[in-house]
Amino acid sequence: MEKLHVGRATLTWLKGGVTFLDGGAMFGVVPKALWSKKYPHNDKNQIELRTDPILLQLDGKNVLIESGLGRNKFSDKQIRNFGIKEESFIEDSLKELDLTVDDIDIVLMTHLHYDHASGLTKKVGEDEYESVFKNATIYTSAIEWSEVRNPNIRSINTYWEENWQPIEEQVETFADQMEIVKGLRMIHTGGHSDGHAILVFEDKDETFIHMADLMPTHGHQNKLWALAYDDYPVTSVHEKENWMEYGYKKEAWYTFYHDAYYRAIKFDTSGMKVDEVKRIRYDYL
């Protein structure tokens, strides 16, 4: 498992699953002639997207960023449509670190789309589900928590009751931003979903920014490249511009949940890559 140390924080990427989605949808109005130079695709025009939670160990806390795909929660049709090649192995990943799901203190959900939230619960009966991280407080924005329970005509297909109903008693929400532990802020941005949030960690002169689906892969660095899946793409563009400029000035690390090639990239003040954590790859293309 790949690791990154940023100040007093240690980040470890767990094995949360892999999907293949249409490259055109993931890059919106950007022509294939441009995006295909930045991110590989297969002969079906699909791109490989990980769903790998990040274990953030900080000040004696085990904090999970996102939750992965979970296991045994998808129908054959969904597996085909979402291009799922692998489901989660979170428990196995944690076991390698001498941890279990019960050792997770906090789960930070940037948003609650199925590919981020399915790992929050598990099937225990034909139609019954229960929380996976039973001892954790689960944070998400108040807007996102409202939307997942009252999805609109567009979002109803990605907000699933089995992913949020079993965890209701564990959820805490925030409005604009919240400091989770010293130096770690969860900040509402909107854009990809109305309640979408990012994470910013600062410890002296070291910083990492988890942009979640505002910049799901290294191929999305261009501030104008928004997803067709974004509910509010103009907001995504403005928020990405703001937080890329903020991070460049600090020479911050940018961490990824979806990227199949990089776990994290550090950019300098001009936006040029100066360091990286590559993912150990197993080719699916």
C-alpha cells in the first residue's frame, strides 16, 4: 500500500475497488483529442477509475477519507454499467496495518454518491444493511446530507437508501467548513454535487488538499475541465480555480481517490509537478 507523510499526518491508500466509466462523461465538453493525451482509455472509450479510501492517521486518530465500493451490493446490470472490475478489500487492507473497521474513529465523506458511499454499509440479510464503521463519527456537509435523503430527478440514481439509512445515527454535518482535528478542515464547495466538500490539511509549511471530484484524477488539473456528471459545472470550475491557486502558493500535495495512476501529486507555485506518489498498477485496460 502506498503511503505519504505530510507534516504530522500519515496517509495510506486502501483497496476500495475499481470502475471503468466513459471518458467523455468524465471530461465533459473537453474533446477526446485533448483529454486522451492526459489519461489513458481502452477501446470502448472507458477510463480506469479507482475508488480507494485514504486512511489518514493523525494525532492518534484513524480517519478514513471516503469509503470505497463495498462488497456484494451491485446487481449484474450495475456491474456491467459501472464497469466494476473489482469490489472493496478494505478489511484486508486494514488487517495489513493491524487494524479493523472497528478501529476507525472518523469517516470523512466529501459527498455521498454510490461510488464514494457504498462502502459505508454492508448487506446482512436479503434486504437488510448495517454500518461497517460502527465506532466512527461520519462527517458530511449539511447540504449533502439533505440531498442524499431527498434526491432530485438527476441524483436519485446515485444516492441509495441502503448507503445512508443504516448510518443515520453516526452522521454529523457542517455548513460552510469545520475543523475535524487541528489543521484538518472540511470545506463545502458544491459543484460536483450541491453538497460536495473538499479537505485541506495544513501543518506549518506542509499541506495536502483532497479535491475529491472537483479534480478526480491528475488528468483533470486544468481548471476548466469539469465532469459531465457535475450538477453545477460552473461552480466546479470556480472552486477548482480557487483551490488550485491556493494550493500552488503553498506547494501543496493533491491527493486522489479515483486516479488509477497517481495517489498524490505535489505542484509548485506555477502549477508544475515537482513530486509524486505513483500507484502500484495492475492493468485492466
